[in-house]
Amino acid sequence: MFDSALKINAFQVNLLLKTVGDLDDGSLYERCPGHNHPPVWILGHLAVTGEFGQQLLGGDVFHPGWLQLFGPGSSDDPSGLVDGDARFTISTLTTAIETAYAGLRDLAAKCSDSRRMDEPHGVEIFPGTSIETIGDMITLLLTNHFGFHLAQLSACRRSRGHGPLF
């Protein structure tokens, strides 16, 4: 059911790793011109949405404390984005993203209950849209949502003077 979405997401995760290779921990908390999000929020948001996707398919959320920091409707104020008393690092966040999306791809690939995929997703920010089912939501998280935030992260990278990756 998700073959193309799984391939696209694996490609995008690899592209994210190349993109953050040109960032450093010191730049994580700097707002990016244009969209104004700091990379720490973008990376944390991708991590928690990957875990949310796993939860929709019966998996777990491994960083429940991050939901308030990076979930839908969260503030991207850099001064409030800390893990306990510690600032986040690129390594911590990219590891969480790799783990979250590897798990989401695995669960989606094993998903054999198509009736479950046809159930309403229950996400409050999508009423009245074409994103109606759990299957729709998983496809969105693996592709469009990830790509949208990857583009924001790429803008952060480019604003620091780096040229195109390709």
C-alpha cells in the first residue's frame, strides 16, 4: 500500500542527513530568514511526527516530553526549546528522526489490515480536507510533510552560505 511513499521517505531522510552535515550545533537555535523557524524546531518536529505516525500504526512515542516542544501548535521560540536543562544537538535530533522514520516505514510496510488504514485518523488540524484516513495521514507524514520541513531545513543551510547539494 505504501511502496512509493516508503521509497520517497528513505530518500528524504538521506537528504536530511546531507543537509544537516553543513549545520552545527551552534546554528540550531538561530532563526532562519524567510520561514523564521530555527533548525532545532524543524528537526524536533520531524522526530515527533515520525513517532506520531508510528503510534497511528500501533507503535510507541519514544519522546513524549518532546510533543509539547515540537508538536502541532508548539512555539518555535528558541529560548524554550531545551530537553530538560540541556540544549539539543544535531546528533540527538537526527538519531531520533532516523529511528522514528525507520520505525514508521517498517510498520507501514508490515501493515496488512487495510480496514485500519481506512479508519479516520482523528487529527484535529485536518477537518474538511482530503486527508481523512489513517492511510492518508501515514502517506502525508512519509512524503509531503517531511518534504515541506526538509525544504525549510535546506533554506537554513543555504542561508549559511552553502551551495546546492546536487
